[in-house]
Amino acid sequence: MRKSTLIFTLIALVLGVVNYTVKQRVISIEQSLILAQSDIRKTEETLQLLGAEWSYLNEPSRLQMLVETHLGAIPLKGTQLVSYEQLPSRTFEGSEPLRLANFSDSR
């Protein structure tokens, strides 16, 4: 056997092994890409479902019904609103003024 034939056979063998390992890595990467795309699709579907549920839960008529049922609240009338000046002032007669803490006090 000639030297050149042996060298070309070894080169072909090495290139075959390299080709095989690259092919296996590509297949592995493609599989992980498919899994990632599947996870993305599931997440998008979940987000759409949560968006629809959020819209339903925040529907004003539904919220009003729940407030009236569970809290006994009714909508305000226009005559119930007053301006800030019409509110009674808060006075604390007969109470001591606030005293700030002083850490140098030796009580």
C-alpha cells in the first residue's frame, strides 16, 4: 500500500468522524429549539387565557354587582359630594401637643 493511500484514508476517516459529531450536535440543537418553541407557544396561549380572564374579572358591571352584594355599597349621588372647604375642621381640644423623642433626655 502506498503512503498517499493510507494518508487519504486517514483523512477521510477523520472527516467522517467530524461530520458525524457535527450532525449529532445539530440534531440535538434542533430538538432543544423545538422544545423551546413549544414552551413559547404554551406560554403565549396561557397569556391569552389570562388576558381574557382578567377582562372578565374587571368588567365594570360585574364589579358593581359584587360591591352591591357583598359590601352593601350603592353609587354616590351628586348631592353627597362636597368641596374641601365645606368639610368640618379637625381640632383636638384637650389633648397634649405631640412631643418629639429626644434621646438626650435622662428620664
